[in-house]
Amino acid sequence: MSEEVVIEFEEQIMLLLVQAGAARSAALSALRAAREGQFAAAEQQLTAAKESINGAHQQQTALISLDEGSGKLPVTLILVHAQDHLMNAMLVQDLAGEIIELYRRTAAGGTDA
């Protein structure tokens, strides 16, 4: 692997980490807003989380294209860490959506709407 490819690989991993971290932070901010009854702000934060997840997926796709399915790129601890961050961010986003809906129903008097 050339030095240029190694640098691009490392940059893609770092961008994946940044996007995944931003998604997780936005999803947690959405939960805090919903807990305070600020549902419009919660929805905005969930949208931001989704956008960051999409960005992380783009970085992940770029990494996959660098590898070309041939195992050319090493599986490093930082790559595994980045993938773990993405997976956790996606889980937090999904759960935040569900919990926000519960907050919304509770605020509306516990209806099943």
C-alpha cells in the first residue's frame, strides 16, 4: 500500500469517527430536548443525527472503495473503533426516536396517537 493510500485511509477513518461522534451527540441532545418538552428542537437534533449518520456512511463507502473488497487495507484498532462508534451512533439514534415518541405521548396525556 502506497503512502498516499495510507494517508487517505487514515483520513477516511478519522472522518468516519467525527461523523459518528456528531451523530451520537445530536441524538443525545434530541433526547435532552424532548425530556424538557422541546419537541421541535428534538426533531431538529434527530435530523442532524441522521445527516451525520449519512456522512459517516459516505466515509464508510469511501473506505470500502479503497479496499475494493480484496483485503488490501489493514484492519486496525482505529478502524474497528470507528466502526464501533458508527454502530453505537446508529443505535442511539434509533432509540432516541422511540424514546422521544414516548415523551411526546406522555406530554399529550398518555394517548396512543
